[in-house]
Amino acid sequence: MKKINVITLGCSKNTVDSEHLMAQLAAAGYTIAADSDRTDAKTVVINTCGFIGDAKQESIDMILRAAAAKKAGRIEHLFVIGCLSERYADELRTEIPEVDRFFGVKDWAGIARALGAEHRAELETERHITTPAHYSYLKISEGCNRKCGYCAIPLIRGPHVSVPMEQLLAEARSLADKGVRELMIIAQDTTCYGTDLYGRRRLASLLRKLCRIDGIEWLRLHYAYPTAFPYDVIEVMASESKICKYLDIPFQHISDSQLRSMKRRHTKAQAYELIRRLREAMPDMALRTTLLTGYPGESGDDFAELEQFVRDVRFERLGVFAYSEEEGTYSALRLRDDVPESVKLERVERIMTLQRDISAEINASRVGSTMRAIIDSRQGDNYIARSQYDSPEVDGEILIPAAGRRLRRGSFCDVKITAATEYDLFGEVVGR
């Protein structure tokens, strides 16, 4: 049997790309290993990330390890695809000649042909699922038109291109047939879905149609963009019981001067108004955001506004990153990286310290409540579960003592919360 090891680095959008590729390869007769270091596969495909410095280095290190394995005769063929390959293929060819071929982020037919598998259009909605079987990601579009000052994604992935709605619905039904119960809706910018195909935003319509698919019990929305947020999506989220009261919406900053420099195309007042509308429609909503500190020109006053923003909104989930230049972006070409690295990191720590206290208070307030949860796994003496307020891999968990009960992965249960830490909850199953 032909065997291929497909290694996926970076974000969940890369995961979906790899899963589509693996479905094509499986149909061509390959045995697929995913992210395995214990396979005897002689062909390795690495799907890379090229977004920020640490991710790029992780991809380079993985390619170098595979190249060393090829030199040692442990593998015979090595192919590299994805964001890093799209952006730096010429440099990589020179530096790592052991790689047989490099492919970018759009040449999926090319990589399939190189592996001896003809790309079949009728398999475009098929996936070889690599996540736990009960949840999966649904990528609704590719690329981005926003061109924020710090972001290289439009340079790598190109302009926004929506996946036709019928194709997405077919893919979601196929996933449900495979046992998926929770769908994470993802894209570079989910809120722009449909503008290129239908002349207007159609995310709300897509969500309603996804809610009608038998077997899917939770839908979770990631990577929403705050500028001109489609308010019909709020109404759908509030009214549809299958949609988790959860929204991943990266704000990055709140100071008007920083928002202008970042080319975010909304104001501080508009951000606060959007959050007001979301919380008014769904008082129990969990908001997840990411913030960026140390962007060129960020003053002490700008940062003070950012701290106050975190205090005011009390995000349930928050990540913060220190700015680093990405070549080719507006900020790298036009702005001076003038905030010292030590200041950037000190500001990251201040935000995270503030957020830890907020998260601890929010979690403590949940003690005594009963929450519906999905069982993800068993680890040691506990089952690991999540409520609608937590996305897998990036958010907190609910730990349930395993003694005396058997809970099936992917099943739902009611859990009474008995204790809390800064990021995780502890609970007991009720009603069983």
C-alpha cells in the first residue's frame, strides 16, 4: 500500500486544507497518516504556516527535520505546501534542496498530481477528518480584502473568495454523516461571506441553513471582523438554539489613532457600540478577542485606552501578542518599529495579568450553575468537557471526575459547576 504522512502546521484553516487533500489522496489509494512521527510512510507532505515569526520558524524546523530524514534514507519523497511555501518558495528551494517540490496555497490540484492522484471535483466536499470525530472546522471562504497594516494574509492568501453555499452545505452534511456534532465556522474574515458571489453578505443566511442540518448540534463562529459587522448575524445568533453564544472577534486595539494606523476602518465608538448590541441581544454571550501591543506609534496613552477597554468589556476569552514586522505589509514598509521590545512585552504581560483576574472572576461566578457540555476526551481521572462558551484547543475546559461513570466522547450532558480556576471549571454530571 502507498502511504503518505501529511503534517499540518499553523491554524485551523490549514487543517481544513490538509483534510481536503487527504480525502483526494485516500480516494487515489493512499493510506494516510496525519501528523505522525511513528509511521513508515516514505512520502511526507508538510502544510506550512507563514503568518508570524514563531510560526514560520516552526515550519522551517519541521522541513529541516524531514530533509534530514530524507538524507538518512528514512523517507523518499518530501513535498512542502501552504503559506510559507507560497511566500518564500524561491528562497526555500535554494536553502533546502532535499524538498522535491514546493506548492503554494492554491495549487491543490498540482500537489495531488505530483503525488499520483488526479484531483477529482466530485470529492471537493470530502474530508479526511483529523480532529476528534465529534467536532470539525468548516472554512467558508479564502483570502481577505481588509489589508490591515500589520497583516500579511492578503499577500499570502490573496483576495476574499467565498465558497458557494450549496458546496458548504453539502460538506457540512457529509461531516454530520461522519459523526460531527459541532462545527466551527472559520475563514480569514467570516463576516464578508458571500459578498463576491451574491453581491451582499450572506453569513446570516448560511448560518440559518446550517442550523437545519440533522446531526449538527452546535455551531460556533470564529474570526469575525468588527468593521461594518452584519447586524442580521446578531439576530440569527440570538434566535437559533444551535448557535453557541460565543463569538471570536479580533479587535486588536481600541485607540482611534492606533486603529487608523492599523487600517482597521472602524472607530473606538463603533467598537463599543457593536459590543453593546451583542451583549444586549445575548447577555450570556462569551466574547473572545485578540489584541496587539507595541504597534508603531503606540503611546502610553494609547495603551492606557487599551487597558481600559479590557476592564470595560470584560472579555471572557482574550489573547494578546507583541507586534513584529511582517515584510511587505504597510507597517513594515511605511512605519518605524519604534516601541522597544521590552516595552511591548511588558504591555503584553500587563494585559494578560488584567485578563487573568477578569477570567477568574467570570469563572467563579459560574460556580453553582448547570451548563450543557460536550465530552471531548478522558485524561487520567477526569473527563474533559466544554460548554458553549469554549472552543476546542484555544479556550478553557470543564473537568469531570471519571470515577463511577462512563461518558461517551462527543456526547452532551448537563454539568453542575462545583469549582473554578482562572481558566478551567470543575463539575459533576447531573441527571444521569
